[in-house]
Amino acid sequence: MTQGLQMKTSKQTRLGFITGLIDKKKIESFQRILFRATRGNMFFKKAPIKEPMLDPRTNEMVEKVFFLLFFSGEQAKTKIIKICETYGASKYPCPEEFGQRAQMMNEISSRLAELKATIDAGNRHRDGLLSMVSYQVDQWSVMVRKQKAIYHILNMLNIDVTRRCLIAEGWCPVSAKVQIQDALDQAAADSNSQISTIFQVLRSKESPPTYFKTNKFTGAYQEIIDAYGIAKYQEANPTVFTIITFPFLFAIMFGDWGHGICLLAAVLWLILNERPYKKKKLGDIMAMAFAGRYVILLMAIFSIYTGLIYNEFFSKSFTFFGSSAYHCSDPSCSQSTKSGLIKTRSTPYWFGVDPVWHGSSTELPFLNSMKMKMSILFGVSHMNLGILLSYFNAKFFGNKLDIWYQFIPQAIFLNCLFGYLSLLIIVKWCTGARADLYHVIIYMFLSPTADLGENQLFRGQKYLQNSLLLAAAVAIPWMLLPKPLILRKKQHKKMHRSAHGVKESLDMESPDKDYTSHEVHEGLEFREILVYQIIHTIEFVLGAVSNTASYLRLWALSLAHSELSSVFYDKILVLALGYKNKAVTIIGVVVFVCATIGVLLCMETLSAFLHALRLHWVEFQGKFYAGDGYKFKPFSFSPISEED
């Protein structure tokens, strides 16, 4: 074709040509339209371009095709140009003379070389700048976020146009007033300000936020309480007691000092590597375990303690604290098949459970009875602590109504029934009587005047039971009626005074968490207060029974943990060690280790943790904790640094 174009022909017979680019999706239709427009008097060649190109019209990367079109005549040229414009084809000029085309190629090549050199130089300069900036970009990023945080706080300030100053209102701890004033004075001195900042304490009717000073040890326990609800301002903080009661209730369900040692070793590793783990980005489960490492630490220590009391080490018992007070009556029986036990001395095994009970035929009934009664004792004590804290809350807020008509009847009702049951348990343990406590409690309600017979534990027991039953019955209307009637009387008194033009606020003693958190107004009806008090009374009366039964989970989970540990030891480890084949023994040991870690150390730990959490949130905190406050969130840069 090059030779043909170079041939000297007349202008009438010379062929014209057009070159350009077109979208790959339009090439087939474009070629058919050209063929029809020129009646086939054309020569069309195309070649795909490998890499996508940027379309200047849409700013999108599209695949394009290069085309070369030969035609004859001016009319065909006009038609072809219109078709190219219609299809959005890009036309490129190409000289007809060979020398001009060669010159044009050289110019384009030189321009491409210059552009490539410019781009390479720009890339090198960019890489150099990025390398220099890379050491400071983290600091810049933190600085930008700090500036945004500062401006966010400044946007909350009020502008006093007349005095040309900013006014900020907020909360701060009383203990930090001197520190804040010193910081403001230092800021004024550093900025060479001619006007000092005025720091003044204001009196507000709004309820202040709640703020507890915590450290890395107490912070995790406070988070457990805050997950239930933020304490109301100056309300009793359950965290003080939860630091001890939470790991202890967990340990009652997890009592095995062998498993406790494994848990202690794992948490000590987290504590000893505290600094490296703080800088790492941990997974969800690992981050949760690391955040609660000091909670797990006390859980492990208390588990070792209760495990020594239960005398269980991976379901096995040891005689660390002297010899047993019993021996097997059958000379042919072994440690694992004890059928009869005879007491040989009056001095008992002085710490924890006597090891002779493990493996005996009476092990399960003995441990069941002991752990069940122990769960009731701890449960009643825990609930009494919650009721006692409700007294301190009411006394601090000056709410005499809650003291006389909530704390006192609740304490009487709970202790006349389940406190008396706890007393019977202790008396039975001390005297060794064979009384059936289930029978005593049931017939205390069904037949209070019946003779106790062999179930009598002490003199005057029947009269004491009837007195306690009567006191519990009196406590119910004591909780129900007086408080609404007194509130109704005060409301009528206020309305009467308001009718005579006397402006006097009604003293509500102290805010109650539901309907006394604000002053009683005229629209608050007596029936609404009464309905609330009925619900509150029924909830406590029924809850006293259900909550006491809920503490039996301490016995149930302790029994489940002990039985699972015994099954894994006897049915996996002992059987595996009994085989002479080393491969079977190794497999059995591996299965025992995996089952112990997976089930007893992971699943059982999580289960006992959740049950202890429920006992604190519902059975304990439900007695006194309102949890309707909001948390104090001071301005700080530490969250930005922790995020980085």
C-alpha cells in the first residue's frame, strides 16, 4: 500500500484514507454502516489495542480498536466523517506523503521519550518526598485528629457577643478543681494572653454524671457493672463488692485446684507480657481475655482455694492436710470401690472435704447435699448484702419512705423465710441431726401447727416458725400500702396549699428510681402509684423464691464440672494408660488434654463466668442498683492514641 500511495496518479483516481480509534463494542456496527454508506467501495482494516484507554468524554477506562479506512471520492469522505462523528470515533491526521509520515513518526517518538523522562523524574521526586514524609505521617495524622477533637469541643462553647468571649459549661470532679485552675493559668501564661480565664463553680439542677477512679485492676470489674447500667450520681457502687464476690461465686462453680492452676498459668502469661500485647492488634476473643486479665487472675486464685476445699485435682483427691477420719469397713474394698465407711477418730479432716468420700458409694449424695446447702447459704447472704446496700442508698439520699416501707419489710420477708432456712442448715451441720429440712420448710406453710416430731432441731422451733411466718405475712402489706398512701397524702396537701396561693415544693424525701425522681405533680394519680407498688411488691415476693432457687446453679455447675472431670479422667486417661500399646496411650493422653482444655478450661470457664454475671446483675444488683445514670466522659487525647 505504501508503494501504491507513492505512485504518481491523478487527483481523480487517488484513494483517500482515514485513521482513528473507536470503542470495541461499536466496531461491528460501525463497519456495517460504512459498508452500506459506500456501497462496498471501501477497504477497512482494524487492529485491537491490548491495554484499555481513558475515554476523555466519560473518564472511564474502555477497550478500543484502531481502524484504517480507504475510500474513493469526496462524497464518500463526507459520509464517512459524519458516521465517525456519530459513533464517537476519534480521527487522527496522517499525511499522504511518505516523508511527511516518517517525519511525523520521529516527532511523536521524541515527544514520547520526553514525556517518559518527565514522568520518570516526577515519580522519583514523588518517591523521595514520600520517603521523607513516611516518618512523620503518623504524627501528622494524630495531630490532625487532635485538632479536630479540639475544634469539636470548641463548637460546643457559647459565644458572648457583648463581652467578646467564649463561655464553656461542663462537669468536672471536685478533686480536680485546683488542677484545672492551674492548667488554665499555665495556658494563659504560655499564650501570652492579657486576659486570664475565669473558672467558676455553678449550681445546676441537672443530675451530674457518674465518675469512678479506676486503674487497670479495678477497671475490668467496673466495666462489668457498667455493662448492666451506669450508676446514678453518688449511688452505691457494686464494684467494691463485686471484686471479691464475682470471682468467688465463679470459683464455687469451677472448684478444681488443678484446673485453677492451669487458668492461673495462662493469665500470668498475659500479665507478664502486658506491654507487648498492648501494642498488638488482638482478635475479639483474645482482646476480651486480655482486657479481663485481672478478673481471670482472681477467678483462678479463688478456684484453687475452692478446689482445695472440694479436694479435687483433675477429679482426684489428696491427703495434704492429714489422714482421713474414716476407713473402709470391707477389707477387700479399694480406694475406687468403697462401699462402707467407719469413723475411726473424732477429729475431722481439718481443711476441706475428707478425701475418703471420693470414690465411695456415698460420694454423690454427700457432695450434693453439701453443695446444695452451701449454695443457699451464699445466695441468702448475697441477697441480704444487696438489701443492706439499698438501706445505705436510701439513707444517703434522705429517703425515709424507702427505709421504713421498702428496706425493713424486704429484710423481714427474706430472712423470715430463707434466712430461717439458712439457720436450720447451720444448726443441722453443727448438731448432726437427721431432720429433713425440705419437710420442715414445706409444712411450715402447709401445716404450721402440726407437730415437728423427728424434724425438730431445737426447743421452741414450732413457735419460732409460726412467728416468722406471721412476720413474713405482715411484711407483704407493709411493702404494698403505706408508701402510696403517704405519697397521696402529701400530694393532696400540696394541691391544697397551691389553691391558697402558697408556693411550696413538695418534699419527696429522696428520688425513687421510678416515680419519685421528680416532684409529684397534679397529674400523677394515686392509682398509678398504687399499681407500681403492687408490681414492685409482687416482683420482690416472687423474686425472693426464684432468686434463692437461682443460686442453686452454684451447686449444679459445680456438680457438672466435677462429673465431667471425673469422666475424662476415668474413661480416657486411665483407660489409655492401661493399654500396653504406646500409640494408644499417646492418643489417649492427647485426647484427655484436648478435652480438658476445650471443655473444662474454655467452655466451663465461659459458662461459670456467665452464670456468675447473671447472679450479680439480677439477684444482687436488682435489690438496690438503679443504674439509670450516665457516665462522665472527660475530654482526653488518650482514645486517639489508643486507636493508633
